[in-house]
Amino acid sequence: MQALTFKRGVHPPDGKALSAEQPIQVVLPKENSELFYPMSQHIGAPCEPLVAIGDHVKVGQKIAESPAFLSSPIFASVSGEVVDIRPMLVPGGTMVKSIVVKNDGKMEEIEGLNQGRDYTTMTNDEILAAIKGAGVVGLGGAGFPTHVKLNPPKDNPIDYILINAAECEPYLTCDYRLMVEEPERIIKGLQIMLKLHPNAKGVIGIEENKPKAIEIMTKACEGIDNIVVQPLVTKFPQGSEKHLISAITKREVKSGALPASAGCIVDNVDTVVAIERAICKGRPLMRRIVTVSGQGIKNPGNYKIRIGMTLRDLVDAIGGFKEDNPPVKLIAGGPMMGPSLYTLDVASVKTTSGLLCFTKEEAYIPEEKNCIRCGKCVDHCPMGLMPFLLNACALKGDGEAFVAHHGLDCIECGSCSYECPAKRHLAQSIRAVKKVEAGKKAAAAAAARAKAEAEAKAKAEKN
């Protein structure tokens, strides 16, 4: 089958050899270690604690939730005592209110855990409720609540469910190992999703640099009429929702719209496994597979950890850094889009996919120079934007011009910075202004809603 792709993009070295052939290893938190559960691990309303300091919690116990539609509950991944509720640093660099649980090492589970169900006998509403109740969110990075994604408006019929198995970020191999080691669970999770949308076709998109995964997943879906594996050209950002849709279906998701508007739902490999675990195993989202890689770590590999472990505890558990060539830069996630860390005292969350430990040689970035007007950033921008112009708007502080030139459509992939021969800090400057302008847009929308609600209330009272 011919490999498909999208327009533009870049081809960075994949760096996956360090961990690709390392099987997933289970790493459990040590007894008496503290685990941190931030109240915001997803897109949408943050959760509020359901427990108090001094409470004893068990594995699988719901410890935080929100009544908001766009949110996702949080579960204890160990048993132990709630010792504090305080702000904790998360990989994105912000401090978030977190429940702190001291692990008693017993791993006591709540009653009713592991009571899986046969999805074929469940109604769609029951499946969606189970996915929501298990706290499943998009594990590819965004953290969008999965029960919301799988239940789009009725006027958006879904005819493609695309599984993002591209894993286009360099160094990361956790999704690859899932495909190699647990293909049947991925297929079962996709079948559950297809039950919700019986007229849809399931397509698993895998980049060509993962031939073993393509072979294994193709064999796993033999005899299943509505699921196929689609090879993809190895290119970044192939795993971006809009670009995966473009590559496989040739459809376009318009600015500001969701994939459902193009008749598609896109989910990450590990999200699909989380769906299978929630329905068939009766287990909420409590674990995360993380790639730890880079030349600065002693034992690069793929590790199944309990959500809430600090990255420091993870590094210590797998042998620590190399003494003769320690890392000078730490990145949460992949090198193209992942944020840099200044400490390992960071809580792992649902969306933590990787920890890169780069040595001085790996982390080298040339000095920023003046733009030479070569146009490479435009040639390679997967969104068809003009990064050099957005960078100029950012440096001038001209938010109005930034928005006018479609700066809010930037997906922050970093392709422009990667290709720039002058090594301009294009993506960084665009990301900063985008955050400010997106905040203004959200605030304006909230104010407009509040005004409309107040006017409607006043009109009702008058009548």
C-alpha cells in the first residue's frame, strides 16, 4: 500500500534507536514516596478534590472531579494517606493545585475494580459513560476528554476514526512499543470506538520508519472488514490531527473547527488502549507509558509508570543519569514540541509521554542571527503560514497584526525554527504571542456569553 502524507513539513533525525527495541518495563513508586495528582490534566474545567488531608485512599479511587461537561475525573494510582493539597509543578511549566498522597506500598485496590464488561452488549450511552467515568483523555499530548470527542454533534456524522500511530516526534517510542507488544488491545479499543460510529472506517496510520509495527498491526486486523493499516511517509508533524486527516482522507479541517466537522475522529494509540482498559478491564486511567531517552540517561527505554510519580522518582528508579556525560537539558515530551524543564520535581500527568535527557552535544543550538529572507520557514510550515512575519509581529508586540495573519492557526510544531538557517526563535516567539491572544479571545467570548445570559435573564424577568 502506498504511503500517504501531507503538504510541507520537515524531516528531523528520528533518534528512536536509543529506545525503540527496549520492551516496556513496569516501574512502581517506592514505599513512602509522595505522588502528586494535579487537578488539571486535561483540556477543560479543572477538577476539585473529593478527599481531604488525612484521608486514606486506595488504587482506583476517584479523588477529584468536576461537574463541567468538558472535564475528566482523576484517580489515585497508589494506596496511602492524603498528606497535603498544594500547588505542584506540571510539565507545561505551571503550578497546579494537587492532591499529595504518601504511598504506603500496599497497592490496595477499591472494591469493584477489574470488573470489565462485554462492549457488544452495552449501549452507546453506557460506553461513553464508562469512558468518562474512567477519566480517559487524549494521551497524544492535548488531553482532550475522550468521551466528548467520541460524542460529536449529531449534524457531524463520523465516517473515519483515525488512530494516530505515527509517533512523529523524534526519540519517542512508547506508542511503537504498544503496537509491537499489545496490538490486540489496540484493535479491541478501536472496535469499541467503531461501535459508537458503525458507519465509520477505522484507519491506523503508521509511519514507514516502523515496519515491524506496520506488519504486526496489519496481521492483528486481518479478517476485520472495517479496520485497515495505512502506511505514512516519515515526516513531521505527521501525527498532527489536521495533517493526519489531510494525509489519509484528503479532507481539510477549517480554521477554528474540530476534526468532527470533516467527519473524522482522531485518537492516539495509548488512548485507544485506555478505552479498552476502561471497558474490558474495568480500570480507570492510572498508568502512563513514558519514553526516557537521550545520551544523558543510563538506561533509555520505555517505562510503564503510575500517574502522579515525579520525574525525579522515575529517573532514580531506572538508574539515573550518566556521571561522565550528564544531561544539560531536560525536555518533557519530544524535542520538537515538548517544553524544557528546569527541575525533575515535576508531577507526571496523563499526557506525559516522554522525558529527554540531552547532553551538551545533543542540546546545542546555534546563536540566533538576523533573518536572511530565504523563505524556508514558509516552505516548510505545515499550516501554510508565514512564520517570519508572525515573528516580526511578536517582536513588535503587534497582537492585532498577529491575529490578522492567522497566527492563532499555528500548531506550535517548531518546523519553522528547525528549518531556519539563521536559527531565529520563530516558534518560541509565536507561541508566546499566541497564548496571549488566545487568552484575549477566550475572555471576549466569555464576556459575550455572560452579557447574552444577563440580557436573556433581564428579558425573562421583565416578561
